[in-house]
Amino acid sequence: MKVLELATLFPGPLAGRLLQSLGFDVVKVEPPGGDPLRQLSPTLYRLLNEGKRVVYVDLKGEVEKIYEELRHVDAVLTTFRPSTAERYGISYRRLAEIKPGIIYVAIVGYRGDEYPRDHPSHDINFAALAGAVGACPPYVQAVDVVTGLLAALTLTAAVARGRRGYVEIPMSHAAVLVNILNLSLKRDGKPPLLSGEYPFYTIYQCRGGKVALGAVEPKFWERFCRAIGREDLIQRQLDPTAREEVEKTLTGIDCGTLQEIAKREEIPLTPVYDMDKVLNIYTLENLFKVFVIS
């Protein structure tokens, strides 16, 4: 199965890389100056495009090269805005004329409800419209990643079911999917329980560092309270004021000791690593190997 990737930057190339790791043959089309991601992050560019065959095409005068590549592929993955794709002659309407039965997966910004389909936006904009932005921008680009995953999943599902035609992945809807838990809690009349305000799910300072506690289930919260000698807090799992009580207790406990207790008692508590630590633990080049099917 061969895929023609008409995409630059993050979501589209991520989808193409996932497909490539699953055994798809991916041909990536870049403008003559290359994918802008090369300059933004050479590392990310390499990670997202390893294993792809890259061809350079100036769509303003060389669209025939796209049509030639199209004859040898089964699917198209694109992040071009619909009007731009139409203007360059690479819309689904045009490519389906050349290659009937093509699978065309288009990552777009909007479906035309909250904003025009062609309105330019990035991760922060979609997250903001989905109610997923607080006082600061999101620390990670979750909408970009989820969009890439959805696009790869959709194309794979189309192949598995023998479906052909046009499929659209609106990033605005992917952003709502990212925030679906909090939106569901809001509809249920409940506060955002995993916001960090409640004592069972938050970040704590301990002696020598910080830890992340995710004691969502009551049994884990009870184990945690007993482990730190605060059985009196067991009934206050949903009491925001108990967070300060836990904080006072943990400042006197060594982080390493706390982590060992958590492992022994099976408590969802882990250290908070900075990015340098993460890079020392994980090999980024191996991240996509988990998707390889032997």
C-alpha cells in the first residue's frame, strides 16, 4: 500500500510516519525550499520523515509531477487547506479524476461551523476553542499529535474495510476529543477533577524534587494516605483544602524514599522529570518502532 503525503510541519508528517512504521510505502512531497520543520527542529523533521521517499515539487508550475506520482499510489494524505488544494490542482475532485478509487485523507482546520474551513490556525488555536487552554499556552502540542493519530487510523481503517473516497479530519474536532473528559464532567455538573486542584491528582514538592500523584481510584488514595501517615485524609479525597495538608507532610519526606514506598505499595506516584532527564532515558529514534508489525 503506497501513500502520497502532501504535508509539511507536524500532524500530516506524523500520520505519514506512523503509516510508514506500519508497513506503508510513503512518498513525501516537499516544496523546493524543503519542509519548514527542517529549520524549526531538525531532530523532529528527521524523526517524522525517516524511511519516506522525499520528492521536491513546485506546485505553482510542476503539478504534473504530482499526477505522475499519483499513478503509483493508493492513498493521499494532505494538510493543504481545501481552497489551496483546489487552486494547485491537488484537491480530491481533481486527483480522483486522474486516479479513480483513490483514498484521500485531508487534515483540515475546521468543518465550517465555528470558523471558515480555510481559516489558518495552529495547535494553540484549536486547544483554545476546545476549552483546553488556561492562563498559559499548552505545554505540549496534543492536538497536533491526536490529529496525526486520527489521520493514520482513518487511512488504515479505510484500507482494512476496502473503502475509497474522501475523508476529512478537522483539527477543531480533534481538539475537543483531547478535552472530552473535562467537557463530560462539565455536562455532568462536576468540576474538572483532574485539574490539579484536588489532593489525589496533582504535583507535590517533596525533599529533593517533585512527584506526580494520580490516585484517582479510592483504593489508591487510601494507600497513599496510609503510606505517608495521614490516615485522617482518607475521607478528604475530593476536598481541595486537603492538598495543602498533603503538601506540608511531603516536604519532610525524601523523594527517593517516597518513590520506593510507591513501588512497594503499588501507588500511582512517580517523579517529575525535566526534559534532559527524559532524553537520557528514552531514545527518540526508537519511538516509532513500537508500531512495527513483525
